[in-house]
Amino acid sequence: MTHRTSSTLALLAVVALASPVAPANADILRQEATAYARKSDTVVYRESHWRYRQDGAARRLVLYRCPDGRAFARKTVVERGAAQAPDFDFEDARDGYREGVRSSDRGRVVYVRASSDARTREEVVPVPAGAVIDAGFDASVRLHWEALRAGRDVTQPFLLPSRFAFVPVKLDPGPVVRWNGIPAQRMSMTLDRWYGFIAPTMQLTYANADQRLLEFAGIATIRDRRGRHQDVRIVFPQPAAPADARALRDALATPLVRQCA
């Protein structure tokens, strides 16, 4: 198990083909999140999330920002068919790393580029029943909410783009807690294989009332200056709120910086 493998699981924490032109009459929601160092209140980076519809498809946009607010990475997500297995595209401008999934006549194409000067590798990967891809994890949690609340674990195939393969990931329900006064369900996520013991366990906390993600704690896909994946605590303090089309257009077109201060 490589560090890249375990960190790729964190793509869910959080939310490929979105047009830079936002529809004027779309319902647009925006939500902010902050990633802290796991054991302190040091801000590592920030996230800005948008949800909207375009061309009949539910879409997401995530901008990953330096602590000072400048965007350095972008992810776009498009639901095609099952909400838990969308297309997506992620790019980090700091080193040019890119990965994603797109639908094609050949099937689902997974692609990865290790850096800006590397060749993009791509493969058609068969998608097993019940598969989860990237931000589709949120939809998967809601789909299995009653089972999790009843104390039953759920195992599903989760895509690791860097390996061009799906691996079984187990979601274990934990205790009912109060998160900043909000009744919530805590869960843990691990690889459900014999070598899962060497992959870090990730903790997720979801609000009971609307099943929204409140906090993720674990190894993130976002790397530090040395290229190491970071152990973070990503907090979503407020629910998504309405936003206007201009803000979404600006976010889709925001230039990405090559380094944070």
C-alpha cells in the first residue's frame, strides 16, 4: 500500500467537464470549508464548494485555496447516471498533477498525469455494481444512511485513479455525537483488505438531520511543499447557502497559482 493509495481515498472529502459559462436560472449553492492540521488550529488550506445544475446534470465545483485565499487547484464533478459514480476532473497547478474519470463510447476512462511535464496515462476501467467514484461518496452515505444508523457496516468498491482500479472500502458506523451542538453520526473508513491495517483510518462526521458532512479527519489528497500528503481535519462549519451565477462563473474561470506564499 503506497501513501498515494491511502490518500486517494480522501477525494471524497470533501465534492470534469463543466463549461465555464454558468446557467443564469440555475439553483446554485456555495459552501466553505477549512482544512486544519490534524492536531492543531493551523490553517493548511481552504475549500470553496459549489453545487448547481447545467444541461440537465447535477454538477459540483471545488476550488482549493491557499490560506491567503488564492486558488491553486480545481475539481469539477458531473453526475452521469448513478450519483455515487460521477465523472470528475482534478488538477493541482502547483505541480501539474491531474486525475479524473470521463464517460465515453468505450466506457469509463480513468486518466492520471503525475506532473505538468509527464505524459497522461489513461485506461478504460470496468465499473463494478455499487461502485463509488470521488465525490459520489456523499451520495453513497445517504443511500446507505439507514443501514449505517442501524449499526451495520457497508463495504463498496471505491476507485483509486492512481491504480486504475477499484478497491473495497468499508464504512463502519461509530457513536452518535454532538458536533458543535449538532446531533451527528461519526463513521470510520478503511480499506477492507488484508493490507488495510497499513492504511490510515479516516473519520467522518455527518449531521443526523440532513446527512451533510460536518468534518473529515485523515490523510488528504492535497500535498505540502515537499509533495507529502497531509494529515488534516477539514471542517464544514455552515450548510451550503444560495449563491449567484456570477460568483460561479468567476470560480470556474479563476486562474490557479503555482505556489502558495
